[in-house]
Amino acid sequence: MARARGAMSRGAWLRRNGKVALADRVALGKTLAPHEVEALGSYYWEGWARDDQLPPREAWRTWLIKAGRGFGKTRAGAEWVRSVARADPEARIALVGASLGEVRNIMVEGDSGVLAAAPGALAPVFEPSLRRLTWENGAIAWIYSAGEPETLRGPQHSHAWCDEIAKWDNAGERAMAAWNNLQLTMRLGESPRVLATSTPRDTPLMRQLMAGVRTGEVALAEGPSDANAAILPTDYYANMIAQFGATRYGRQELDGEMPNGVEGALWTRAMLDRCRIAHAPAPARRVVIGVDPPATSGGDACGIVVCELGTDGIASVRADCSVERPSPDSWARAVANAAQCWDADRVVVERNQGGEMVESVLRAADIRLPVRTIHASRGKVARAEPVAALYEAGKVRHPGFFPALEDEMCALATGGRYEGPSRSPDRADALVYALTELMLEKRKPLARVRGL
């Protein structure tokens, strides 16, 4: 049954109150083929789906479903792939996820994946070793990892489903490279189409697609988790609301809202984008590594951030070498390796938690490592404010993306608040120590480290 613009979908019709006039039921029945009537009682996605889970009525090339967890994004994506494959024997479909494991476990074999959406004789043959699904009519889908963008060079596709795009790893700009490479493969058929499904997160790829929504280039479906509340387990949904309902995290993960940053944040995404450069910075005049060590072994991350002061007087963030849950020996060795790799002039390390142990561990890792220990007497935000001012003045550049570091920077706010993804802004603190040493402290530079 084709839907006219503005007409009620079958799903909407079926969800009306149970007292539907007999004439309406007869009218609906006349629009269905015999196999549709038989399937309606047990399985018929186009009948039971909500309108926001069905493809846009208008012509589209890119369709983004941006919604809360449990909304039914995966099911909508799997059902769309099923319908494409059944309707078009020439369909060549790309299934792209954060990793090959997630594509297989969620998009293909998951409870709401492609195989679950195609029961019985309608199911494709899945060949994991070939990373391929094949339907009886000849339609084919291949699976790809966004973490391996080079695998998207060469193949051709008519359709693509990209799942949880906000979760794709953007280290080294891999997420953007995977998306861009995929677009270049969309050259089969008269109307190539890409569906992206995701709970929102403030990432470059999500921001690019949302910009496309504003210009009309991307069709958008969005909604909160409670759009699917009738399907979600009652206890689960109630617990999620109780824990996260009134938080910024809840607005993102449950309401499906695109985060606009922390109110009063010292850094914003727009500020960091203005500081970002695609070319290499000026030659380094001085290199400093900031270190924020964990208070305990196996606790928080050890923030290790490398910054340079160029011959043009502009500072650049060159590397985030932070280590998750390290032992004292492992983070000290990571600092020593970073100093050797970047030919550092000095390491600045916060010593509040570790006392003299911090310097002794570093010196044990390499006796010639130039170390300055500092006592962070002021709060994190107070220390960070002068560094944020350097960004405002255009004195700091980011040659590339540093996702984990930038997430922490944008979560530091006035009033001493930190609303970031980790328990503590270890990376942001390390950045502050390094840039303070480079740009705000008047010290005689030391000789560079040689031959560590």
C-alpha cells in the first residue's frame, strides 16, 4: 500500500484504538496481497513499524536516524537492508560499523540484525570468512570496519547502512576517512543511498551530517528512547530514567539530543575547530610534555600530552600519548618514549598525589630525562583558564584531531565543574601543564634531549 504525502501509515493505522470500524478494516484488507494478509498476524515490518523508523517519503540520498538508545535504530536499519535486497537483485550493499566484530554481532547476527529481520526462506546466506551476505535473488551485502577505512577503497555499492557513526574511532581522522571513502564507492544504480544510524555524540562526522540536515542534503529522523517504551523492558526503562533522566548524559543517550557542549565550558567545539590546521606547524623552537599521573596504580589514566612552541610564536598540540590504567613503571616508560620520540626539552609533571615518587619513577625510567615537578595548588579550572585564553587569542593550534583530549577540554567549565566522559580530566590537565610551561612561564629553555 503506497502512502500519499501526509497519509497515515499502516503502522499508525494499526496503532489507533482497538475500536476500528469494520469498513476501515475491510478497506485496509483490500490493499494487501494474500501473503501480506497472512504475514500481518505475525510478521510485517511495514505494518508494525513506527513512521519514524520507515524511509523518508521524499527523495533522499542520505538518511540519518539520530535517536536515543532502545529507539529501534538497529531494527530500522536491518529492515531497510532487507527491503532493499528483496526489491533489487542488483543491490550491492555496504554494512559499516565501528569494528568488524560489531558489524557481525549487532548489524548481522544481533537480535535486531539483518538475519533476524529476514526469517525463514527470506534469510540471506552469511559467509563470515568472506565478509558477505547473499540473497537468493542475487543481492549482496559486504561488511566493513570504519576502523579500516582503506578497505573501502575499490569496491562499488548501490546502498549502505552505517551504524553508530558517533562511535567510530576518529584517531588519525579514521572516521571521516571511512565515511569519505564510502561516499566514493556509492556509484551503482540510479539512486545510491546511505542510511546512518546513531545515538548522537559531538564528533566531526555527526556535526557534518547535522550540517547537511540544515541545508536539506540529509533527511533526518529523530526521537527519544521512550518512543519505543512499549517494547523496552519496564524495569530497564524505569532504571535508566531514574539514573540519567535529568542529566546531560541522559539528554544525549535517552532523548537522542545532539550535545551542544557544557554550559560555561572553557573550550567549545567551535573554538577548537577554528584552531585546527591541516598543514604542518612552524618548526619547533621548544618541546614540552605535560604529565598528569594517576593517584593510584590501575586507577585513572595518566595524561601525557606533547606540545611545541614554533618559531612563529604559536604553540601546537602534537600528540596525546596518554595511557589508560597504567602501573607507575608503564606510564613512566610512556613518558620517556614520548620524550625520545619528540626530542623534548622538558617534562612537566604534577606531583600532588605522588610526591617525590613521581620524579624518582621518571628518573628511573631514564636518568637524563629533564623533569620539572609542580604542585597544583589551584583548582583545575583556575589553572586552565589562562590556557583557554591562549586559544581564544589564536596562540594555539591543533594540527589534526585529538578526540579523547578534546572531549575533556570541552567538559571543563567555570565554577570548577567537569562534565566529561572520564572521571578526571587527566589529558586536559597534562595539556594545561605543557602549555603553561611553554607560553606562560618565563624560564630559560634547557638543551634538548638527545640519544635517550
